[in-house]
Amino acid sequence: MGAKAKTKKLTENDLITMYMDHVLEHESRPKSVYKFCKLNSISEADFYAIFGSLESIPKRIWNVFFENTEDLLLKNKEFEGFSNKDKMLTFFYSFFELLTLNRSYVLLALHQENNPLKNLEQLKGLRKHIKNFTTVLIEDDNSNKTLKATKFNPKLFSEGAWFQFLFLLKFWKDDESKGFEKTDMAIEKSVNTIFDVFDNTPLENIIDFGKFLYKETFV
């Protein structure tokens, strides 16, 4: 008899793929680790060696979305030479392109609970990543400013960037334009505005952005 074939070791990516497939096929989260493992012909021991619970998987998925986006940016040799505004624009464009590739899953994941705030709990890790990313941008920008009065509070800016992301996420969810071109417009306008505020440039851009939000969100 020949040597027994080695069983492929279960990876984090395997479990994430199984979880996403389950949500897409059943339009609901798995009910228990036992049922999830039985359905996918894996052992609970192998599952728990990677994830402590089913609830931790959707949180990890959002972190992976960020990590994949960041990896993509770092592979771009020109990225380091971008202005901080262009770095933020590129990040949001790339992140929402990745979300679009996984749109069916993301829409289901964000509507699992009747309470919208409950659905946002899975974004806690992503929030830290985005706030850290934008904090680095602002600290870098501040280092180039000689006057203290023109420097911006990184904590406030990063919190604003998080709320900006939440707005863009909602906008993208509701966007029915071809190729989600309106989301691209929203990204461009929102990033330009937040840096206009930061650089103390004319108020017209902020007013224009406000009109855009009102028209696209409420009209």
C-alpha cells in the first residue's frame, strides 16, 4: 500500500471562504459551529484552532478587506510619492473596488440584524485600521507645517475620516449608478472637502459638498 495522502491543513482563508459562501447561499449566518463544521466536513477542533467563535469571522473579514487594500497600495511603487490627499483618495477608491468585488456578501452582512448599530459591530477592527491610517497621514502633514495654528488634531481628523467612511459605505450600498460612478464622485468630493477644511481653503468646496450630499441622500 502506498503512503496515505496528507490532508490539506485548514487555513484562515479556507474558513473565511466557507463562511462567506454560507452567508451567500443561505442568506443568513451559520447557526452554530457544530452545524457549520458538519456542513463543510471539517472538525470543530480545526475550526477552534483558527477562530474562537463564528462571530469573530465577519470581524476578521473586514480586517482582511483593509489588509488586502493596504497590500495593494504598498505594491504600487508610486504610492509613497503621492500627496496625503491622493493617498487617502487612492485608499478609498481601492477599498470600495474590493467591496464591489464582494458586494453580494457585504450587503447581506450589513443587513443581518434589524438594528443598524448591531450590524456595525463587525466593523470595530476596521475602525481602528482606518483611524490609524488617517492619523499617520495627518501627523505627516502636520510635520510639514511650521505654525501650530495651522496644525490639525490627528485624533479629531481620524474620527472625522471614520464617519466619512461610514457615509461612503451607506452611499455605496444605495448606489445604483453604472460602475458605481456616483460613489467615486462621493469619494472625490468628500476627500477634497476634508483636506480643504484641513488646509483652510475656501468654503465654496464645503458648500458644494453639502449640496451634493443633500441631493444624493435626501432628494
